[in-house]
Amino acid sequence: MRRASRNISSLLVSEEVRHAVANNKPVVSLESTIITHGLPYPQNLEMAKRVESEIRELGAIPATTAFINGTPKVGLSLSDLELLATSEAVKVSRRDIPYVMANKLHGGTTISGTMILSHKSAIRVFATGGLGGVHRHGETTMDVSADLDELGRTPVAVVCAGPKSILDIERTMEYLETKGVFVGTMGPPGTNIPGFYTRDSGVGCVHNFSTTQEAAMIINEADNMQLETGQLLCIPPPEEVALDPSFINGVIEAANEEALVKGIKGKELTPFLLSKIAQATKGVSVKSNVEFVLNNSRKAAEISKHLTKIRSTQMKAEQSYRAASAPVTPTTPKTNDTGKYNTVVIGSIALDTYAKLSDVVMGDSSPATVTSSIGGVGYNVALASASNGNESLKFVSIIGQDVQGQKIEESISIPHDLAKQPGEKTGQYISFHDSSGALVIAGADMGIVESLSFEFVERALTAASPRVVLVDCNISREMLSFIYKLQKKLDFRLTIEPTSLPKAKKVAFDQLSSKNPIFLVTPTVAELESMYRHMDECGKFDVEDWFPSLDRLGIDSSLRARVEALVRRVPFYKSLLSRGIMQMATSLLPFIENIVVKDGANGVYVFSRGVGVEGGDAVNSEAQFSLVTPDGILLEHYDVPEKLEKDPENVTGAGDTLAGVLLKGLGEDPDALLDQKSRAALIMAAQRAAIEKIR
């Protein structure tokens, strides 16, 4: 029986690193065996912090890799570094990864392990001390470091001070040549391979490069040719910290002879030899090791900076070429001749798979009816908006250069601007429903949307010049904050679809302020609670301007008293207080001007500020109740306009449709929510469209 394939990643990449990679910023990855096995505490921690600091000073982002409790991490926190520096850990190369993960161990990554995690995180440049290689007498012992094979199959550039002097450097170079690995030494033509402790190993190097910019060009051309191999970039150590080759070679020869007599070999050999060198040099070799890592990290930061500049120039050239060579007939529907759009949706697009199970049996397979289509929250909202008459809309998202992305390009029918990200997977969503259509469980792989770059999004928004921009919370927190800050610069109103409970937390981003409120958010009751709780945890309700904002808006005890009076008249609305809906929504009004809360079969609740209506209970024939305070705070409830005769087969998509219709109305009249009649018409139209979607 063939085992079903799966693609479940446990890799944790820090927000800082992920953001830098997504926006083509320089990143340098760092190994962690020097922390776990190379130096004692606290020197190991001090060294790790110093290396990261120097990389930052040069304008790059450090990304130390390690395994923490079995979880592979790229971009470590200070607490992670302290844990590694003080805890028992194992060395992690390619072969060790599944064991370390399964047993939830702490692990320091070798060159091989670091290359794997770097590649999976799209980091191209990695700095370390010295390279592993073919051990002396390796032709009989077959003792060859896994680092060499990794260089032959993983496209990451390793910046180091050459193979360790304890190795057979000549055979190491022969092995790398067989594996098709580019090896270059920094220096004028004829500069030999350095021997880690020494500037010159005596072994010639086929290629030399004179600058870090040239090194970056070599990496870029390897990527252009899709060679899928690493590059070994050797940096001779500075003269002031390099050791005397004749002395160090004598120490190594003596140590090798002692190891042979004692039968020391395999993974025990390298630590034994290094300890003998440290003893013979009275610790100078250890200090030199640290200086080599620092020097290599500086060079790696420069290389990474040059590489990002080269890539940026190349991307601009490719865009210009595509624009110049594009066919006269546009490949996407066009709604106007100006390139301007009233509304823009920025969010996820994916291939959706929908499985309706005849019987839900947990832990076992069940017969099901399976269909697939283009989906993703952002796309669904945009499609619903266009399907309900929005003729001035553009959708902005990102896809991978894969089969799924190609299918989306061929099938998408609304005006769009899709970025393509090499090496990333197009988003996918899988949902399972019971026989009635109710959602049982779903899984989403939407990570690619967090790779949208600031430059791409700002360019798209500048070109479209929209009145209203809707984003879904699949985008990164940094991107959400970036678009939020563009509100004033580009003069648009920001609407947010929270998407899910975990992702709704992103609305509480650091820059959110009552001085620059979000225009509209459309959460479910559960998403509203998630937003409220996370804003509370982030201290949004402790800031100095929150209480004055509540007072200024008239959100006080008198408002609660009016709601309590309403509850006494109509017991149904008791849930507004008992479930905390009214308290949570009004607490958020200083940060969000309009909140439309979706409550399933109970309809929607509207909370708004600044509506132009006199105080008192407003007369609104469409709303079940409509309460407006003298300060313009609005609370309304709109029941579902018509009850379905039977339960819907599939209730997903109703919320996206409601958001899409609201977007259409706001694109035509951005002030529609402030006027009683316009608001009622828009809310009811949105609810009717949502019902039609699931009928």
C-alpha cells in the first residue's frame, strides 16, 4: 500500500528573519555548534551575541539556527541563545535531524544542519569558522564530513576560513570538485586555500575572487542557472590572528599520531585534535577561532548586502522586460482605461479542496465527495465583490512558480496583480465537512502570502489609487502594519477581514493607535474576542490616550445603562452583555471606526462612531434595534433577512461574501456606514448575498 505523501513543516522562522527574506533584505545564517560544543559558558554566549551584533551593525539580519526541544528554529531569541549556551545539547547534521526532533532534544547545528535550515528558510549566505572535510587517511577510513555532501546538494553559500588544518585539505578539494561545488578563495589570482588556523594551507585554489561584490555575483549566477549546489567562499584569516603554519602543522602531526595509538577515530577524532591544539597554543587557537568567525561573519554580511542589491536590480530588469514584451491583448480582465480602481483586496489565494464526508469517523477514513476550486480568503472576498457588481476592483496576492500557481494564473477571472515567488509553494486549503455541510476541520498552508514584499504592495496601491483597501489577516503582521501606515500617505480607508481566531490577533500590531484608526473590521464573535484579548495582552487598553478616547467618544456608563434598558425590553439582547459583545466592541472603537460583528444565524451587530444622527433610539425599519448616543456612537442589530428552509450544505464562504458586498458599497460611497438609510441598505444587501452563497 502506497503511503500518502504529506508536507508538514515544524520549522520556526523568526518574524524578523521571515520579514527580511520576504522583502529581499540581507540575511546571514549562523551555526550553533560553536555555542553548544565549541566554547565554554559564558564565552559561548558572549561570542554568539557579539557575532549577531556585528552582523547587524553592517546592515544585515543574523539568523542563528538550532534545535530547541526538538524544534528547528531559524533566528534565535536571547533566551534561546542562553538555553543553548547552558544546556546539554547534541550536534545536529542531516542524519541527526529526525532523531533530535522525535526525541525533542536541544541541538547545535553543524554546517550541514545549518545549510538545510537556511535553505528551507530561503537564506542564501551562511557564515561559520572552518569547514569539515576528508580526514587524514580518509582514503582508507572513509571518514568524510557530511558538510561536503551537503555543499553538493544544498544551494547555500558557506563563508569560512577554509577547511580545518587537521584535515587532508588536498583530498577535501578533490572531493568537492567531484561534487561540482564551486570553491573560491578571496585574494589575488594564485591565492591558496586557507587552512583555517593559517592563511595558506599550501593547497592551490582553482578560483579566486577579489571583492565581496564579486562573491555575490558568483552566487547570483549559480541561482540563475539553477545549479542547486552550494558555494564554498574561503576568507583567509587576518594576519594578526592567524597562527604560524609550521608550528600548527607540527602540533597536528603529533596529535594525529597520538590518536592513532589510542584508537581515537570517527566523531571523537575532531574534538580530540582540537583540544590538543588548544593545549599546545595555551588557548590562543580558541581565541583565534572566535576571531575567524567574526571576520567571516563580517564578510558574509557584505556578500549578502551585495546579493540583495543584485537581485533587486535583476528583478527590476525582469519586470521592465516583461512589460516591454507583453502581448497587446491583456491577460487579465480590465474594467477601466485609467488603471485606477475604487477598491483593492490584498490577501491570500489558494487552491481549495472541499471534502463532504458521508459519515464523520475520527481516526479513520470515510467516503467523501471531493471538489476543488480557487480559494483563499482574500480571493474569495474579491470574487464575491466582483460577482455582486463591483466593477472597480483589483486583487493583489502572491503565488509560487509551481503547477498550482500556473493553474491559478490560467483560471483567475478578476483583475489582479500577482507576485511570483521562486522556491515558495502556492497556497492550499483543505476543508472537511459533515453530511450537513458543517465544517468539521480544515487545514491551510498560506505561508507564501507572508512573502509579499512592501515594494510590490506599495507599487500596486499607488497605481490603483483606491478609495478602500481590504486585507485579510493571512498577510504578515509587518505587512498589515505597513499598509496601515500607508492609509494617510495614499489616502484610502483600511478594512480588515480577521480570517480566523489565531490570525485575528494580528490586528493588535504595535503601531495601531487611536490617532490613526482602522476604518472597518468584520470579525465573527469569536474573532472579536480574540482581537480584544490580544489587544489587552499587548497593553492597548493601558495607553494614555485610550481612556481620553473613550470619554471623547462618549463610551461610558450611560451607554451601558441604555443597553441594559434595551435588554429589559427585549430579552434576546441579554446575550450582548452576557457574551461580552457590547463591552469588547465598544472598547475597540477608539482603534476601529466601524465594527461589523457576524453572529451566524443571529445576524450581524454594527458598532460605529461618528454617525451623523441625533441622540436617541433611531427609527430604522431594517434593523431589529438601532441605538445612537448623542456623541454619535451607534449600536445596531440586523437579523438574518430570511431564514433558510433547510440547513445549508456548506456554510463556508458566507463571511467572505458579506465582506465582499460591504467592500463594493464602500467603494461606491466610503461614507455609506455613517448614513442610516445607506447603512441599512448595504448591511441587508450583504446579508442577502451571504445567504444566497450558502443556499
